[in-house]
Amino acid sequence: MYLKIGHLYPYTLSLYGDRGNILALKKRCLWRNIQVFVTEMDMGEVRDLSSFDLLFLGGGQDRDQVLAAEDLLSRKGELKEALAEKTVLLAICGGYQILGHSYQTQEETIKGVHLLDIHTRAGSRRLIGNVAITVTCFPEEFPLVGFENHSGRTYLGEGVQPLGQVQVGAGNNGEDGSEGCRQDTIFASYLHGPLLPKNPRFTDYLLEMAVKRRYPKAVLSPLDDSLEAQAQKRAQEVAQAKR
Amino acid sequence: MRLQLAVLSGKLTRFFSRLMRLGEGSTLPGKLARIIHPQILQELAGNRNTLLVTGTNGKTTTSHLLARALETSAYSLVHNSYGANLETGIITSLLTQASIWGEIHCDYNLFEIDEATLPLIIQDLHPHVIILTNLFRDQLDRYGDLEGLIKKMGAALSILPETTTLVVNGDDPLLFSLTQETSLSTLYFGLNKEEEPGYSVTTADIHHCPRCGSRYLYQARYYAHLGLYYCSSCGNQRPKLQVYAEDILLLDGRSQFTLHYPKDVLTVQLPLPGIFNIYNLLAAFSAALLLGFSPEIFNQSLGHLKPVFGRMEECIIFNRPVRIILVKNPTGFNEVLRIVAGDKRKKGILFFLNDKTADGEDVSWIWDVDFSGLTGDESCFVSGLRKEEMALRLKYSDIQSRLFSYRRESFQEVLETAPGEILYILPTYTALLRVRRMIAQLVKKEGSHVS
């Protein structure tokens, strides 16, 4: 069994420990004897997107985000094709924002890729801190923890559902209690960096969807996640104590 | 009168906070004095020659090296040597030197200053020389993002008079872009060396030429985004270095290299480990050169150098060497791991991860650290307020570790029983304070010695 992962803009969009997410995807395959191939594609290198089972798009600084959005817009047709063929796409923070219609700052409106029916406005104050949410976009609910640091306020349109409901923290916009979003095989969140390692249940949902693309009958074998559970519990305590 | 009142209350606060063991008393006196007299910084810093050291990593060691050189030449300093580098810490260091009349008889102010604080107080300090060591992502939960910080620093530099000279790490393209536009006279320092074989970058915070947006290429990369960079499309490239190190030999706990400066060359034996300390030395040397110090005297001042607070301090505990090295951001952590990996003895490593404000509440950064240099033969232990996250990080690099509680008894047990000929303790900032306190208590009790 094997899985192909495409890491989009690993240099242009790489803040806040995004590599931790790739590492989690990779290790959780290898521990199950699933071979993994990770391909890094940066500016001008994005191609053959349909050949990937899972694509990852991380966060970046404002200027870099504009560059990446322009580049990705030129590959939009290919990206849509891949998504139609059930490729899983995980986008974090800045990567999340550029998948929407637009990002509006005081000076200008930056065009997005229009894949998700969402739009983002710059806020005056950065939303920073530990976050705990309940994931609601899967058949069963479960907790998810992470850290947010964004000035954008994102509002979801009709066609997308939130990834989950905020328990502690701000989430998408600090107003409606939603955090992240899901649209078919696209998953997006403001919780950056090591989101996947300490949320193994979420990670395995994504991996299983990705693996099933090639092997429809595959089931992921269980792993010993006791350390993951400890780290998650601790992060939850910290979130509750500090905000 | 107000100044005297402020100075006196500051001094009293310092005396009592030390007496009551509330800490080193390195920020509280400044806080109080500033409330009584808001312009106290400007008033006390006065017209003394002021030297500032700022940047992400290396501030404490660089200012320490420069302080040694100045003191070797019998100059007296106001120096915030405990690393309290916010405004209140700087005021406290001034209060310490002041008479109760608010007079200070020192030749220089030497302040290491937090990179986000620099823009806030630069107009009060009239700096003669500003050393910029490097810029890396660090505590983004506090600074927001690096881009914003750089903008503020650029604005701060633009208000300085022409009498200010910048001493800048030319190998850092972020600093280069920050200083390229300024009209201030600038001295660039850096390295001339080959890339280490097999070096792979995991953290770099600038990828594109700020002038034209093309990707920066490197003839040699030293670490993170530091190196010999150039832009293939517009010709932007690392500036010409006035002070540089060449023929570098990195040895256990020290290094040796030739130091080139306008018109001459020196051979330097630096009793501190790693490439980053060579940068620190170059920064301090360049500033000393600008101040008119003789290079030979600077070199002599390195003779009995000891590592500063938590920067590879070595002690003997339970008959075994223990080294303590602060880790606070991915780039620094990676360089520390390179030093640890270079020590071929059988090792135990104790990681301490905290998430207080001074450490950064966001612990995401440890996922940017590259642990692949460890061989797997090390015995790893983890503690601190976020030990579970640290252990998880190691797990995803296939490194097993043992968690131990963040208390003296457990720490002592690990110090006694961990396998290895040498122990490395790698704490984040607030954990370092606690580790040092716990070690001091142990040493008192056990009669081991700290050298």
C-alpha cells in the first residue's frame, strides 16, 4: 500500500510548524506499513495534482500569501480536477484564507482561488491563543486542540460547514463560534502548526479518506496513541486555564 | 527632585526584592521608577556613549563579549548583563549604577534590547552604535509576525541621526533588506566558508529577494537563512563584508578561525561552541573596532571567557559533567542540537519545555526543530509545563523519551540515574531559571560543585 502526499508551497508558505503536520501524516502511515511519498511543490512547480491522495497547504506571511495565491490561481483547473477525484486537501491559516473568494484589508482586496465559499476580512486585533473545539463535520463528534494566531476574520458561505464549534478561543471570526470548515474533501482550519500530531483522530480521518482513494476497502489499523492523548489533554487544560 | 525620588525608590525596591529573594530584582525597580518619573530612561541614559545590541539570537553573548573588551580597557559600563532586555530592565541597570542624586559616572551604556522594544525606546537612547545580530521567527504569539516586526524596526532606524553607525550581520538577508535602504553608515560582518556537507534547511524566514521577488539562491548556506545568498534575476546579493571569519574549525566547546578586518588578520581561539558564537564574536569585534579599540586587546579579552547565563554553562553534578544550554526558537534549537550531536560521548539529554509568556505560549515552534541529527543512542528525558508535547515531538522523530515531573526530587533522580558520560540540559527560558535554582539547591545539599 502507498500514499502520495503533495506539500504545496513548503517554502513560500511555511510558518508555525507546518512541517509537524506533514510529519504526522507521514509517520502515521509508516507505522502502519503504508509507504508514503511526499512531494514538495513551490512557486511554479505545482503540477499533476490528481496524482496525489492528499494535498497540504500551510500558512505564511501576508506578502508570501499573495504570491502563493497568484500561483495557485494559475493551477486552479488542475486542483479542481484533483478534488473531483477525491483528493483530500488540508489548508491551514493563510492557506485556508486563499482558498476563499477574497481577503479584504483596509487598503486592498486580494483575490482568492474561489474554491471555498468563504470570504475573509482583516481585523484590527490579532486573535492569538490556545484553542479547543469540538469537531462536528464527521459522523461522530470529538475534541480538537491547537493554537491560533491570525488577524483575518473568515465568514462561511452556504455551501460549507464548519469544521467544528469553538469551546475556547476565537475560531473563524470570534463572533459565530465556528472554527475552520469542510466542503467535501477540503478541510481547513486556523489552528496552525502541530495540529495533526496531537489530534490523531482527525489525522486518521483524513488519512483514511486519502488511502481509500486508491484502496477503497482499506481500513487503518489502530496505533498506540497514549502519548498523543496526554499531549491533547494537557493542551486542553492550558487552553481552559489561559483564556 | 522627581528624578531623585524615582532613583531612590528604584534602589530600595531592588534592595528589598533581593533581600526577600523575590528574584534578581532586575525589572521591578525599573517599573516603579518609571511610574514616578516617566522620562527616567532618557534622563539617566543621558549623553553617555550608547551601544545597543538587538536581534533574535545572540544578544546576551554578543553584549557580554563587548563588555569584556571594554572592561579589559578599563572603561566602566552600565550594562543590563542579566539579559533583562525590556525597557524596565534597562532602567533597572541604570538605577543600579546611579548615585542617589541620579548621577552615573560610567563611560558607556551597553544595552541588549529586545527587538520589539527597540522601536519603542530608540528615541530616548541616542545610540552611537547599534548591533543587529540576526532575525528569525521567534515567539510569534507575542510579536504577531516577522514582517510586521521588520517594518517597525525599519521605521525606528529611519529616525536616527547620521552619527549612528550600524553593525549588521551581512549573511542575514532579512537584516540586509532592512538596512539596505538606510543612509546610516553600516559595517557588515559575516563568514566566508563552505556549506557543511549534508546540511539541510528546515527553518528559513526569507526565500525571495525583496527587490524583485525572485527566489534567493545560495552559494553556501550556514544555517537557517544565513549564508552567501544572491538573487539570480536582479543581482541583489550579500553585501561586501568588512569583517569576516575564515578557515573555521569547530571543536568541542570552542572554535578557531582567522578574523579578517580592514587592513589586517588575527587568529582567534574562541572558547565558545558553534557557528552562532562566531557570529556573536564578529558582531562584538566590529563594534569594538568602530569604537577605536585595538584588535589585539579585544583578542586578549577572550582569554578567560566564561559562558554567560545558560549559554553552555558547564558544571559537575554527581561526578559527571552537565552542560546547560538555553533553547528558545527553532533556529537556535537546531544549532544547539548540532553542538550536542558533535559531542561523541555517550549522552543523556534533558529537555524542558515551558509555555509561559517569556517562553512563548505557542509551543508550535518545536515542530520546526530538526531532531534528525540525534543518533538514537542518547537517553532522552523530558520535563517542564508542556513535557507531553515535547515527548510527542520526539516520538514523531522516532526518539523515545521518559517524562519526569517538573520538581526538584524528580530532577535530582534523573541527574543521578540517567545513563551517559555527559548530560545536556536544554531548557526554554523560564525553565532555565528554575533549572539553575534547582541545581543551586542540589549543589548546596550534595556538595557537588558548579564551575
